[in-house]
Amino acid sequence: MERLYYNNQYINEFLADILDISFVDDKYLVELDKTAFFPGGGGQFCDLGTIDNIEVIDVFEKDKKIFHVLNKKPSNLKNVNCKINQKRRLDGMHQHFAQHILSGCFYKLFGKNTTAFHLGKEFSTVDIEGELSLDEIKKVEEYANYIINQNIEVKTLIPNKNELKKIKIRRDLPDTDDDIRIIHIEGLDTNCCCGVHPKYTLEVKVIKIKRWEKHKNSTRVKFLAGDRAINYLFKRDYYLTDVCKVLKSTDKEATLYIDNLSNKLKDTKKQLLDLEKKVIDFEFESLLKNSKPYHSDKIDNLNVIIKRYDENINYLNKLCSKVNDVENTVMFLAYNNQIFLSCSKNLDIDLKKLLPSNFKGGGSKFLIQGIVSNGLDDFFDNLDFNIRKEVL
């Protein structure tokens, strides 16, 4: 079977004869006498398209045969029209070849080899052995785009075993008796690969590294190439333009302005937290002062605080937790159907006994938070009596 994608990586339409059709797992597996559908390999995804105007949903290789997966059986067998999804082909080719360029740059500049590659739908990743610094990442990105702009011809070699011994290859050769395809980028890299590659480096257009992180014993580098990178850079520029409009700054000043705003925000948050603490302390003292004390042989002075609020939940939680710092006090606070119940640590009381059956929530022995789905008014009206009954 002739593999047209190796002869012409830009072919997007061809005629072929169908040699065989098998039916497996409710799908039709079609074999052609020749194909431009790349079955995937080298980390590159397979081609999709149509055969006899029927959608090709997958392509794979098994036992040196290429199978085209269809949901419908073709009606023709001879001179069948086949079309490749060219946008998908070019995207996969550019992302895949960008990895070749990045891997070659990391190795040439810093002697660090590639340990893994993944081509994703939105972005791709290449794993480089060891840890990478910001300076190394920047140098590789700059050099990779320099290589692209040199418009270097990408050469594909299929050497015999004797010729193969004379070629210096970056990675170990696969253990196979089949022909080994060698991809050569003059002045950068020589490596074996079964993928489909552009004729010239300039076709990749641009490579943009988005971010990187430690992954096992390597550094995982996330990148975009070709139209993916260009679209990303356009969007990023639009966002930066909007940010500069809001900040009334230039591109260079934007980072400084944002840093200043971030520092001011941190200071403001700290001031608000300090102010909130003072308000909570003041309000708690006021609630204690105005609460009605109860007396019994068991407890000389029991303070019961019951109040509804319109404040946020975080505020009420902090206010309620203040009860733990004083003695002989039980506090119940409500916000809509959200309730908080707390008591002093010196009280031998089971707060759960004060809760209605439709309460959902949890907490500790001295502080409980949750929701009452309905009947909160009745619960609220009877709570003072229930607390005194339980404690006194």
C-alpha cells in the first residue's frame, strides 16, 4: 500500500480503490490500495476526512495495514474520492514539528534531551529532562523562533543500515527491521520520526511557550505553534490593550501598575480585617452587656444571646466564635436559614440537643454551623426556653 502522505504532506484529495471492508464493533474498517490519511504516530494525531463522502472518524495502523474507520459502508469500490481535513492535518503537523524544533533547541543549547511529548487539542507539552530556569526557557523560545525564521529545509532521509551508522542522531534508534525515517534540520537537529513534517521551518510560523512546571524528573513545557500560537498572541494583545485602557498605562507600565494595585489591595485587606476585628470585638461586648442573664443553683449567671443578622456568613462565624473566650454564655445567630450556635468552654452542654430535626451541618462541641430548611421562626421563638432548660 502506497503512503501518499510521505510523498506529499500537503495532499488533501486523492482517488483510491477499496481493497477490503470489514465490520468490527459496529464500525466499517476500510483498507485502500493507497492513502494520504496519516494513521498517527510520533505523538502526532491521525488524519480525518471523508471517503466516498462518508466521514472518516478514525485512522489507525495494525500489522502494517492502515484502517480507515467509518460509520457507513461505502457503495463504491473503484476510484473512490477521498478528502483529508487539511486544517487538522496542518495543525497536527505544525504542533508536532514544533516539538522537533523545541527538543533540538533544548539539546543544542543546554544538552537536555526530551523525555515525553503530548499533542493536545488546545495545547501541546514536551517534557525536558532535569529542571529548567526562566533564563533557559526564554533562550530556547527565542532560538526556536530564530530557527523558524531561517526557513531551513526539512530533509527526510531513509538510510540503509550502513548509512545509518554514519549519521549522528540525538536519540537512540528504535529496535526494528523496518526502514527508519530520519528528520534532519540543518544546524539544529537530526532524529528519527515516523510523523508528517513540513518542508520548511518557516511554515510553523511561531512557537510560544505558555508555562512550565516540574514533572517527575523532568520539566513539562506547555507550548503553542502555528495558527494556535498566532491566535493566542492576538487574544493576549487584545486583553493587554483592555488592561492598559483601564490602567491608563503603556504596555511596559502595566506590570508596574498592577504590582502597585496588588500591594495596595493587600494593605486594604489587612486594614479591613483589622477594622472587622475591632467591630466584632465591640459588637460582642455590646451583645454581652445587653443580654439578659439567668440565674440558678447550677449557674449563677448565664448569658443567652439570640439575634438575627443581615451580615455575611464569615462575619457571623467570627462573631459566634468569640463565645469560646468567655464563660457562661450561649450564642445563637441566624442569617436567612443559616444558623450559628456556640457556647463557652466551661459549660457542660450538648449543643446538638438544641438543634431542630431538619438541621443540616456540623462543627465542634462548642461551635456548630448549618442550615435549617424550614420552621426557623418556631425554632427561633423557642430557643431561649430550650437553652435555659438544657443549661440551667
